Amino acid sequence: MAASIQASAVEKAALSVRGLTVDLPEGMERAHAVENISFDLKRGQILCIIGESGSGKSVTANTIMGLLPKLISVSSGAIHLDGAAIIGASPQVLRGLRGRVVSMIFQDPLSALNPLMTVGEQITEVLTAHGVGTKASRRSRALELLTEVGLPDPELMYHQYPFRLSGGQRQRVMIAMALALEPTVLIADEPTTALDVTTQAQILKLIRDIQRRKGMSVMFITHDFGVVAEIADSVVVMEKGRVVEQGSAEQVLKSPTHPYTQRLIAAVPHLTGKDRAPQEKAGKETILKVEGLAKTYRSGSTLFGSQRVVPAVKDVSFELAAGRTLGIVGESGSGKSSLGRLLIKLQDSDAGRIHFDGRDIAKLPESEFRPLRPQIQMIFQDPFASLNPRSTIGQILTVGPVAHGMPYHQAREEARALLAHVGLDAGAFGRYPHEFSGGQRQRIGIARALMFKPRLLIADEAVSALDVSIQAQILKLLDQIQRETGVSMIFITHDLRVASQICDEIAVMQRGRIVEHGPPSQIFLDPQSAYTRELVAAIPGERPRSARAAAAND
Amino acid sequence: MRGFLLNRLSQSLVLLLIVSVIGFVVLNLIPGGPLAQFGLDPSMTQDDLNRLKEQLGLNRPLWLQYLDWAWRLVQGDWGHSFRDGTPVLDVIGRHLVATLLLMGSSTVIAIAIGTWIGIRGATHRYSVFDYLATVGAMVALSIPTFWFGLVGIYVFSLRLGWLPAGNMYTIGDGSVLNHIHHLILPSIVLALVHVAIWSRYMRTATLDVISQDFVKTARAKGLSERRILMKHVVGNALLPMITLAGMQLPSVLTGALVTETVFTWPGMGRLFLDSLGYSDYPVVMGLLMFSAILVVLCNLIADIVVAIIDPRIRLS
């Protein structure tokens, strides 16, 4: 009886995973990449697999594709894809299924296409590999696909090399490639994580539209509950290689039963639409006043007239009061990171003034700016790349202040105190960066910046590389530090939801200019510029809530 | 692309200028000078020497000698050999073909075998083949070329008698086959160290490319391993190797000089040693400039080939 139910379930599902356990090589932090997981992807549905880094979601996808690295092996379980058993199938059989019955799109569209082949060649290759059609029919099918994924001028696009395309366009090409043979199942491994929020919204819409039009089944891997709310029919939540909860999207999002799911959902930053409670220590005086700041990048030589000119920052002006946080929000290429580098004088500006504490530092030579440098500190995006792997945490924290004249024993005492303050134990002092997790490293990065007792902190995408639960902790830490020390902050981010958590006011940048500047309530509830409206509308997972709210008001 | 070419060309010219100045100065810093060898000849009087100096223009200040030499060089007059008065270009020309033949054949061998070993080592990483290739490369790199030459002669010429021990052809037999027969041993000996270098770099480049996302994409498309290797991996792995080939040329040239001596090959290597021994400065300078131009040219060609193959450079 039970067996027959199971058999019919397997038939109904486009993809069914039963009791899958995948072993990791010995000496890893756990024995199994995934352990005894089971789920079904029903035909014509979108199943979201959600989990934080290391949850085993990508290993699951690669197992289904038969693309596991040699060192990792399946020890038990079964996978049926459109009725065909995957586990134990020969490499030839698996190769025949890939691209035809199941296709996959990846996270980083910039590296997922061969740089030496044209877009057209890469699409027709799928058809060639499976012996479909003639040369002419493959070409027309590729053009059809390029049109289907909404790329402009397919004829031109066919002959284009990937480097000419934007990230969103490349991801569309990946989707076109994946759809070439109309597979039963599409696996999307974080396909929008590397994209800007407006591009992400477009790609999500494209995937959903195509899925509906073709009745395709999609397995969508993500770490973002916003994305889940946007497109999922059902959800599988994974933690450390186990499935901790699964069910319909509605059920999991609204009434999660497992504590891990509850924690994850609670950690997702939401647009508050409420302004932040003013800091007790926030003063009225202005610590930073920027007027007409501009920077243009020039590359290539002037001698032979092949110079490229890219205006990165154009006529940017704003003021920041002491003890407050200004969010600078924009998509990639908006100039937000360039602005950060100009403010800390890692780069010289072309025009404009930067009044720090009443003094114009924009034109100050390095020798005169050096004594001021401790007062303006930066927290970097990548906690893995921004700490020297050969220095101990103690060396990382003390080298700067000692160079600026602090006696070593004093620096050491302060470093130990700060480590405790940012939530690490004092034993961290003598250890090396690789011994810490991403979140811990970002705490170290914050402690490093605080060693100088700065008056202005510039955080450039400081939480973007972190899992949501860690993200929430770091944001809380930054908020707490500001309340205690009264430091002013500039928080550069691409994520409006994160900005809404921590900022007193927000400046939205587009193509080097600030297009809107105001408190979060204005930016999120009553945006003045069309671009801000577009940005806010594109935030995944927010629309259904506001739509619900609108419906309730009717 | 045109800007890129102009840029590279002007850089090359500056480089050649610097090489010529340094070469000229260093050569003239050697004590004794070009006429020192006549000092021991009892039949030469001081007057004879002075007259010779006057004739060859060696009594002028060094900078003037340089400018004169450089100006003539630009016009195509590379000077005349001190030894027998033949134009330098003719002297080089006579030895050029032999050297290019040796360099060319050994480069083809090195690239063909090195590429194959490198790719196979990367696709079968940590296999017996890979270990043998690694050990073999270390051996080839740590033993000097002349030793391989001597061992080669001992084994294949003296013991087995399969291959000739030296020279470019048998006197009285100028057939192509006879030339090839003579070419085999020296070109393989010269190629050994370059096979080692090339295979190591190719292995690393291939491993780099194999771990890239687009190779995973290719697998996800259902392509055969063979097609993935040929169409997606090899092309991308060879890109950096083209630049390497351009940079390896000077060391092939140096290696050729040693190999030529071991195999009494009538190329530029022996000409260079002989000319140095005779203090034949015009020929030495000519050879120096010729190799410099060759190296610069090959690097330029390598850059252009990369630019043609890589659309990111070609189209931007």
C-alpha cells in the first residue's frame, strides 16, 4: 500500500528525491553534505530550496545534475527525474539527460559563459550536443530563444561575445540556453543573487512567465525569503544538510513551525517605512559636508586617442550630522563605492569640497591628511579578502594605532577590550583570520576600524557577503556601537531593506548623481523620483505584503 | 586595435634603443678593445695599430662611434666584420637559416608535446601519468642542455649508431632527408627543457580553466567531455600560453647557442662565440641587435595573436 502510494507520487512529480545522503570527504566539518533528504517537485510548479551557506542546497542541485565533484559521492537514496532513475545511471545516460530533460542556470552570469564563443554558438551548442536539427534550424531556434528571453535585436545578439553584455543580459542568455530543448525541469542556483535589484525583479518575472507559459517545473535555490515570497509554490528549508521544514509557500512563510525557519524569517530585513529613533548622542552640528563632489575615471592613453572616460561621481552634495547614519543606496555602477573611496581619500576627487569637521579635506595632500586619517575609518565588504591571512588578529588590530603613535601595550589592552565589545572572546587576539567564520571576521573588521576611535565610519556593503541571520547580528552591533560612541556613519549598500534597518536618512544614487535624499519613510512610502519608485517596487517579497495591505484598506 | 598596435610598436622601438646603448657601452667596457689581439703579434708596430685605429674610426669618442654605428644601422648598413671585411648582415645571413631551423623545429616539438602532457596532466590529475610528468619535468629542468646533448650523442650516435653526432648535413649529400636526420637529435635535446616548462604552465592553465563556471555550464548543457575539452578548455587555456611562447623565445635562442656548440651546428651560436673570441665587435653588435629585434618581434606577434583570438581585446 505504502509502496504504491510512493510509486504514484514518483510518477506525478517531475523530480523526486528520496532519502538522499551525500558523503563529504573525511576531515571536513561534517560527514554528510546532505543527509537523508526527501522532497518532490510537482509538475508545473516552482519549488524553492532555501538555506544559508553550507546548508547543502547547491550539492543537492549538483547531485540531480550528475555534476558532483569526484571527491563527493552519493551513499544512499534515490532521485527520479521525469521517471528516470539518476542515482547509479551511467555517465552517458546522465549526459543525455543534461540540457534535454533537466537544465541548470548558475549564480554568476559573468563567469558562466565562455568568453571566446559568441552567444549564438553557445546556444546552438546545446542542440548540437543532443543531435537536434540542422545547422539552419538550430540557428533559427537560437534566434527564437533570444527573442523569448526578451533580449533586444536577436540577430545582433547572436553574434555578440559575452563581454559586451550586462549581467542581466548574460543571465537571459543562460536562460535561453537552458530552455533550448524545453526541459522538463529547470534548476536555478541563486540565479539572481549577483544581480541588481531591478534586474533581479526582471529575471524573476521572466523565469515565472516562462515557467507558466511552458508548464515547466522549476527548482529554485535561494537564500532570500523575499525571492521565495515572490515566486515559490512550495518551499524546502535546509539547514546543515538536513531538510528541516517543507510545505506550500503560503504555509511556510506565514506559519513556520521549525525554529530555524522562524529564525530565518525573523532575520530577513523588511522595509520598516518607519524612521529610526534619533540617537541620544546625535548632535546638531555637522560633521561632514560634501559640496559638488565629482570624479571621472580615465583609462587608456591620451597619446593615441583611445582614452575611455567614465564619469563615476557627478556633482554630489550632502550633509551628515554627528551621530547619525546616512545610507547611500544604488545599483552597480551608480558610483556609490567610488563616492566612499573619495570620502576616505583613497582616491582624489576631480572637483568639489569635502568639509570634515569644518575643514576641507578634498584638496589636502596626503602628508597633511594623514593625522586626520584615524578619524575616518572604513569597514570593507569582503570579510575574507580584507584581513591579511598571515597576520594574527592582534597584529591586524594594533598595527594601525601603533603606526599613529599609540604605545603597543595600550593598543593591546584596547584591542582585547574591543574584541570583547564586538562579541568575540579575548582569545581571538592571538589567532589567525582563517580560524573565524564570515560573520566573526566582519566583527574583527569593525573592531579594527574602531581601534582608531573614529568619528566617521564608512561601511561599504559591510553586510552584503553575509547570511541573513549573521547580517541581522552585524547590523545590531553597528547600531549599538553608534549609540555608545556617537560615531557618524555612512552606510553604502545595494540593498534597500538593509538600508531601511540602520539609516536615519538615505541618499539614492543613479549614474553618479544623488537622485533622491530623505528619511526612510519618504524613500520607501512616498518616493519622489521615478528611479526610487522603481527600486522600491523591485524589492523582492515586499510587494505581496503592501498589496495585501492595500487590499485590506479597500 | 590600431592604437594598441601603435602603442606596442613605439614601446618596442624604445626598447631596441636601450638595448643598443647598453650593448655598445658594455662591449666597449671590456678591457683591451678590439685591437688587443694584435698587441701580441710581433709583426705589428705601434704605427700599424694607430693606422688601423684611424681606419676603423676607433680613435673617435665613444658616443660618436655609437651615433655613427646607430645611424648606419637604421639605414641598413650594419657595418663590416673586422676579421674579413664581409658585411655583417651577410655574415649573419649565412648562419641564420641553420639557427632558425634548429629553433623552429625544437619549438614545434616543445609546444606540441608540452601542450599534450600539460592537458593530460590536468585532466588526469594525480594519476601515475601526472606524477611521471612532474618528475620528468623536474629532471629536465635541473640538468643542463649540454649534458643531454653529450648523453644523446653517446647513446644514439656512438652506441646505437642511429643518428649523426654533429653537423647539419653530410658533405656531398644535401638532401632534405639527410638534413632532417641531422636535425633530430639537436632539436630534441634543445626542446627537452622547454617541454618541461611548457607542460607545467599548460597544466596550471588547464586546471584554472577547468574550475571555471563556464565549464560547468558546458557540462550542464550535456556536452561530451571531449567536446568540453576541445571547445571550451583548450582555447581558453592556450590564451596565456601564447604570451608565454613569446617570452620563452630568448631562452630558446640561448639554448640554441649551447646546443649548436655541442653538435657543431653551423648557426649563430657558434658565430657569436667565434666573433667574441676575435673581438669582432661589429658582428657581435650585429648579432645582439638581431636577437633583440627577433625577441621584440616575437613578443609583438604573440600580443597581436592574443588580441586577434580574444574578442575582449579585439573588439574593445
